[in-house]
Amino acid sequence: MEGGLAAADPLPSGEQHPAESTPQQLYALGERSVFSIEGRRPDDFIGFGTGFLVDKEGAMGVTTAHVVEGLSAISGRFNTGEKAALHVIGSDPCTDLAVVHFSTDLPKQAEALIFGSSADVKPGDTVTVLGYPSTASQSEQKMLITSGLVNAIKVPARGAGLPEYKDTIQHGATVNPGNSGGPLLDHHGRLVGINALTYFGSQSQPAQGQFYSISSDSAKSEVVAKLLKGDSPNNMGWAVEEYYPGYFAALDSTRGPALDALLAGAGVKGGLYVKAVTPGSGASKAGIKTGMLLTRLQNTSIATIDEMCAIVGSILPGSTAEVDGINLLADAAHFDQKLHTEFVVPGKP
């Protein structure tokens, strides 16, 4: 055990080397350890993703922050059908990691995954993704399994709307929307990565088969040192996503296009869309609301998560932050009205 997480010893060599797990054995492990996540945002959009158990006694699981930030009434469902209520213990939008706690009983067969070391992973190794990607029949979606080869290790990576990942495993095991936050396993069933990003390239230069998972070594240090203790580093009291033309259509093909058309007509091209605000936080008391678009922080333009994280990292907890934005959907009748406010940043000074 390392800080509450089960971690594997280095694999022995030669005749003592354990047998590889079959795909069927890895899938069975996932049925005991991997769960789907679903919740509703204050703006009524649905969020979903994947998580996995890391501490059965403490009923703790890990996922990515972008899966759970801004969600309420969160539930987890195992592949066998058992459901349980979840709440977020700690999250960090700048490392994109979060810890969740099951507030109802776990299934009897539940099992925590064992952290392996991503330092043991080599290009050419076989890795397996387990999770709940979106499909043609999203309701009660079954866990899916994919496998592929490791392409490269220690890869920095960044996708649209996500922070920069300093250390990822690039591989060919398919990761689709909904897989985010789920485990990347080695051929012994040990956790070596947390699925975070699929790279599609650009319209003129499309890419296929490029999938990225946060390395288990970098994730473990963040989870053990901060998130399992209930800390939420870089938490400003809001949950945001990068706004881009077509953002709402990507969330909801029925309601979204009309919202995107409204904002396009007003000349809105980018910023950080507030999908939720923590009740009672300094940001909430300062008038920041779900549906607003943030455009400046500390008198500096912010249009990406990376830009926000670069500024947040330089603001001391307990100090004052200045924010600019526009009402947008927080007040549809005055959606282009500008906001300038100040608030105390969460955390102990």
C-alpha cells in the first residue's frame, strides 16, 4: 500500500515472471473494478465517463476531472448492473484528475485495481482499455474492451478543451468519448495509465489511432499527495470548458445548434464556458454563474484551460482574483452584458 493505494512490486524475471492475463480475465477484472459515471450539469446537459476503484475499504475511485467537474446527482454503475451514488472528494482541472467516493454500499464482488508502474511500460507492449464509451444505445451501456500496442512513452500531449498532460502513454487501444477516466491496463491487469485523450488531427490532416493515457506514476503522486486527502488544487470555485463555435451542438444535437447560432450572431468566438459554480464559494458570491463566459483572469485573456492553469498556478490561495466575462446563457435576455468582479481564491493562505 502507498498512501492508501495498492501498488504492485516490480515484476520478477525468468521463471518467476507471472503469467499474462487473457482478455477474458481482464474483462472479468473490469466487471469488478470499473464503473460508468453519469450526472447532470446545472445547465441541464448530461455528462458521462468512466472511473475505477482504487480503495475498496474507503470506497474511493479515480477518474479524470473533466468527466465529473460540474456534475450533480452523480451515479456510478458497474457492468453487472449495480448502481451507487457518488460524490467528488477532490479534483484538479490542471492535472485532469479527480477522486470520487461511493456514498452507498459497493457490490460485494467489487475489487480495487492495483497500480503498476508506467516506468515498466515499453513501446510494443500490449495494453488494454476498459470503459463505457458512447454507442448507438447509450442507455445501460455495457463495458467495452479494446487492446493495442504502446507506441511511445513519456509523451506530452494536449487536446482541445483539456490541459497539457506532461507524461502520457501513447498507444493504439481505442479510446472513445465516454472512455475518459477509465483504466489502461498492462497484460498482467495492473493499472499503468488513465485514459484521457483521443487525437483526431485537423480537418485537412485527419489522424487515426492516436490515443493518450495519463501515466500511472504521475497520476499516483497527485492522487496520493492531494486528492485522496480531499484537496482540490487549482480549484477556483468554478468548473469550466473551452467554448468554441459548435460547442453546444456537440453536447446536444437537438438544442445545441440554436444556442450556437445565437452566440455566433453576437460575435462570440471563444472563452471559458462556466458549466457549474460551487455554492457558497467566492466565485459564486462575486456573481459568477453557470452559463457565463469568462474571457479574462487577472487582466489576462483566457480562452483555453492551459491559459487558465498558467494564471491559476501563480495566484496564492486566500488572495484576490479579478475576472471578466459576459452573461451569455446565465441571462439570455442580456447575454452580451459584460461582467467584472473580484473574489477570494479558495484554499488556505
